Amino acid sequence: MELSDWRDRIDALDRKLVELLNQRARCVLSLAPLKKRTGLPIYEPKREQEVLDNIAAHNGGPLAAEALRRVFERIIDEMRSIQRPLMEDDTK
């Protein structure tokens, strides 16, 4: 394959990643009302560790486990930030 072919393939994969991240975000947004109703916090360290453990267990490389951990820590942080407005107290 030529350089342009590889770049086209990477661009297509990036578009898939964007779609998957948006699907994940929609799930997170759907969870917010349930968390609010049941009094669960936005930040749940135990659940986040489960997510990171799941990622590590399914990593076939070539990305190092620590690299994926950093990527997913950032993803999780962004997901918390989109949940936050939905979890705020309505009595303010």
C-alpha cells in the first residue's frame, strides 16, 4: 500500500472511533438520570477500575497497557464532564 492508502485507512478508523465514542457518550448520558434518581455519584472509582481492568484484559497490542490506560482515563474524564450538568441539583 502507498502512503495515501494508509492515511485513508487511518482516516476511516478515526471516523469509526468518533462514532463509537459518541455511542459511549449517549450511554453515559442515559445513565445520568438513573444515577441521580438512585443517588449514585458521577465519580465511582471502583467502576472506573473495572473499566480499566476490562480494557487491559482485552488488549492484544501493539499498544501498551499503560498507554491504553491513559487514553481511557481521558475518555472517562470527558464522560464525567458531560454527565455533570445532568446531575446538578435542580433546586438551585
